[in-house]
Amino acid sequence: MPYLKIGQLATKVGVLPSTIHFYTQEGLLKESKRTRGGYRLYDEQKATKQVKRINDLQTKKRLTINEIKQLLK
């Protein structure tokens, strides 16, 4: 199972690394593990799918972060 660091994930899905940090802090995205150096690692397949889904809900459906949290519970 391949893992991506925040910057790699952000580049792959077309968002800023700060967006990934925000989604993680808000509980919308979970890191899979950390490296010895403390870097967050995300499961490539799961995280890519989740970030794209969150972005679609925000941009296409115009949902707020709180509404997305409720929907993803």
C-alpha cells in the first residue's frame, strides 16, 4: 500500500498542503502513520478519494465543513 506525504497528496489532488492540514485538523482526513522524522503519511488511494470527495462537496454541492463532517460520519 503506497503512502504519500502531505505535499505529494496535495499535488496529486490539486490543492495546497495547507488544505490537507486543515482537513486533517477538522477530522475529515486521517493520516495513516508517521515517519520517524514526524512526517504525516496518507494512504494514497483512500486519501486521494477522500480529498476529492470533500472538494466536490464544497464546490459542487456548496456544503460547509460542518455539513461535510455530518455527512461523512
